Amino acid sequence: MLSKTVFMATILAAAMAQGPRTCFQGNNGVGAAPATDCAQFITGFCSDAAASQIPVRVNDSTSRCFNLPDGDRCDLTAFNTYSRDSAPSGTNCVTVMTDLAANCNLGGFGKINNSTVYTFTIDRNHGVCKQGVQAGS
């Protein structure tokens, strides 16, 4: 019985990660890769975004830039597409970003499903984080 429960939980988790997803496309190796290098920042970013005391405004985002040891960076963003100010779901954030890092070599953006409020983006870029530089630049 326990093995059936674990099996069903695994199937459910895999199905949840299959929401709408768009992978970034690069030209002849120009894009920074792999996005899996950004996976180490996902849990911290999503926890911080979900726990924020200030809800994200409608059509606004919260984002962070993380430096990688090789001189590149990871830009992580949660964009609020809902009709009211709200914080992102930490669980949805981790699920979508983990899926993007694993399945989109250059990063990408996606949602749990079409009816969820937030679009999450993971983007590995050349260059380090700089003051005054918006994520994704």
C-alpha cells in the first residue's frame, strides 16, 4: 500500500511539472548554458518571494540575480499576472523553476497551468550581476 502511495505521489509531481513552458532559444551557442547551474538558487529565491511582507503588484514582478563562479549569472523572476496584488506560491515557484532548469538548456518561463497567477522565469546569462541592471538584461 505504501509503495502505491509513493508511486502515485511521484506521478502527481511529474504531472504538475508539465504545465505550459517556453524554453529560450539561442543562436549557434551564443546563449549562456546550462540552466541547471541555476538550480542551486531556486529554493532560496522561491522561499524569499513567497514569504515577502509586501505583495507583488498586478503586472509587476519580483526578481533576483545570482552570480555563478564562472563569471555568468542566473536571473530568477516571478511575474504576477493576477487581477490583484499577491505573493507567489513558493511550491509552484519551486516546481516550475526546477522543471525549467531541468528541461530548458538556456532557461525559460512557465506556469503550473494556464489558470495559475504567476509566470516564473529562470534565465542564465553572460556577465555578473551589477547594481542598476534589471534581471534578464
